[in-house]
Amino acid sequence: MITVRAPATSANLGSGFDTFGAALARPADVVTVEKAETTSIEVTGVGAQYIPEDPEKNTVGAVVEALEAPAEIHIDKGVRPASGLGSSAASAAAAAVGLNELYDRGYSREELVPIAAKGEAVVSGVAHADNVAPAIVGGFTVTTPTGTHGVETGVPLVACLPDVAVSTRDARRVVPETASMADVVETVGNAATLTIGMCRSDPVLVGKGMDDPVVTPERARLITGYDDVREAAFEAGAAGVTVSGAGPTVLAVCPEADRRHVAAAMVDAFANAGIESRAYQTRIGRGATVL
């Protein structure tokens, strides 16, 4: 029996659509795997009632199949489904790391990324790896079709999760199919700035690189109160604000000293829009850990 903790993640980070990802120090899923002749899945924790336990409909089932590693699996959800915090990716990443060790498959962490991404296809219809990569590897990650590269960094973050849901499938439907050359150039420049900021653990530089004129504005329209929450975060000291993944979580990067003020301001702004929310005062942290 092996138990693995895998963190919540934030994908895109604004300017890095389907490419950038970051592991959050909290919240996290805890997954226990035990060898068995046939696979069974039990889910407890936040939002468990919305997660199917049928292996063919659960992200973890696809990982089991890919690794040819049947098991009794218990998933304790700490990451709410439909949150924009990589809920399905956390479970898939934990299962991939746990089953790889339980069955001694010998895959490296980087090699487990595309395996865990197969589970993402169950939820979103696309086997993208921008959430599972940081959930497995940790830190800030850049994932392309040729592989995943990451860097450890300690940038402080606030992830404010409103009590509403935005499905990944719905969020992908609003992504524009075309973009102007000016928007493409701006996005590339911002993505490069963000990457340098991550390498330097510089929250101000990371914040400057978050702006995205193509995808984020369309997804922000799905989140009631987004503009006011964004403005409140900046007024409280945030260096950058964007939609976390598909949303509805709003992600802010800020200096350590301003993190508490930013979190309170974001919660208050959602409350003024008639929406309850919870703010995680967190930072970019480690990937999946065998407990």
C-alpha cells in the first residue's frame, strides 16, 4: 500500500495557455493505492459526490489502464472539482506516482506526465498536461509536445475560489480560434517575462508577465465579479492577477508581505458581488510526494 499527496495546480498563468503550470503548496489530494486483481475506486472529501467511482469515468482509471496496474484506490479530495485548480490532475498525478512505485514500473517523473495526462482526457476530452506536469514534477513547469521542463521557485500566491463552478469543457469552448499579430506578440513577450520572473523567484516580474489579451478576457466573462476582484487584488498589493486554469479560481501573485491583504480584498470583492469564496494563501511548491 502506498499513499501519495499531490498538490493543486494552476495552469496557463495568463500568458502561457496550455503550456505553463505551477504546483501550489496547498490544497492537495491524498491518494492511496493497494494492489488488487481488479480496480476499484472510492472517493471522499470535498466534492466527492460529484466524482464518478467507475474506473472508466474517473481520471485515475485511465492511469491504471496506461500503467497496467490494477489496484484498490482511495482518493481523499482536498482540491474541489470544477475549481480551476487542477482537481482531476491532482488525483491522476498521485495515482501515477503511487502505481509507478507500487508496481515498480521504473518511469521517471517526466515520463509519468503524459501517462497522467491520459486521465485528463476523461474529464476535458483533451489529454493536455499543463496541470498534471506541475502536480508530478513540482515548481513552475513548461510543457510542450516534446516534454516538460521545470524550475523550483518560491513565488507567493493567493488562489481565491468562489462558490461557483466553471467546467473545463465550457471554458475551452470560449477560447478564440484566431488572434491578431499584435496580440500574439504581446502574449509571447509577457510569457517570456513571466518565465524570467519564475527563474528569479521575482513576484513582481511574474505579475507583469501574466497579462494575456487573447484567452483570459473570454474566460473571465464566465466568472461573476471577476473585474472587481481583479481590481481589489491590485489595490491590495498584487503584482499580477489572472484566471487560474479554466476558472473560476482567480489567481494573484504578490509580495509575501501583501499576501494576507490581497486574500482579504479578493474575498470581500466576491462577497460584494453576492458570492461566497475561500482564499488560499499559498505559494509555488513541491510536486507529488510519497507519504
